[in-house]
Amino acid sequence: MAELGVPAALSGGDRDPRRADPDGFHTACFDTASAYELQVGGRKVAGSAQTRRDGVILQHGSILLDIDVPLLFRLMRLPEGIPAERLMARFRAKSTTLAEALGRPVSWAEARDAFAAGFARALGLTLTPGQLTEREEKGGAGACRGRNTGVIIGT
């Protein structure tokens, strides 16, 4: 994030999730911050999740470049009795985007390049672009076979 000029810091985590979520409903993963997730000005900008099953670890991370909050909430299944406006206000209060933090749009390519540069600098590496090997391609396709999957990969 520093490569982009975003003053992000580890969140420290929501101390009491019940207090943070008085309705007992989480609108999205970005409405609660865990200790290992990044915030800007106390609002979550990047999330991380991990699951371990059958000797396999799946790590997932998300960074909000920008977001159309009304569209997000039209697509979600919301609980009855809680006004969408209240849930959207809570979401906006607890999350932010790179575009909002910087006051300008951030493209996927700009974010990708900044994160690659940051990892290379922090880890003392020289990164070179590459493609998946044939084995990796087949392994990924096999893992998805028979599952309801949808993947969007930016280029």
C-alpha cells in the first residue's frame, strides 16, 4: 500500500463483534476487521481469509480498488426488517477503497504493479512475469471440476 501512497496499518481487530454488529448481521466481509487486516483511517481496505482442510491451505485476499455500494447491496440477500440504507451506512463507515483513500481512481494494473514492487522491495526479490506451467493449469482445472466456481482474473 505504501507504494501507492496509502497510509494503511494493521487493524488490531474489532474488540467486540456484537457491539460492532448490533443487528446480528454482517453485510459483507468488509464490515468487520480482524487483527491481521489492513485499515486506512480506521476503515478496512484489505481483507484476508484462510481455510485449512484435508492437508490443504486456501488463502484468499481482497483489496477494494473501488466499489458501487448501492449495486453491491442490490445484489446481496439482505435480512428482512433491517433497512438497506442502515446496512449501507454501516458498510461505508467500516470500509474504504483505494480510490477513496487516494482521492483518485486506481486501476487494477496500477495496483498490481505497486504490490509487486512493494513485495520485491520488502523481500529483496527480483520478480519476473511468468505463466502457469501446464501442470499448474491442469491441477487448477481438476480442482474446479464439478464445482460451482467462477473466477475473474484481471490482466
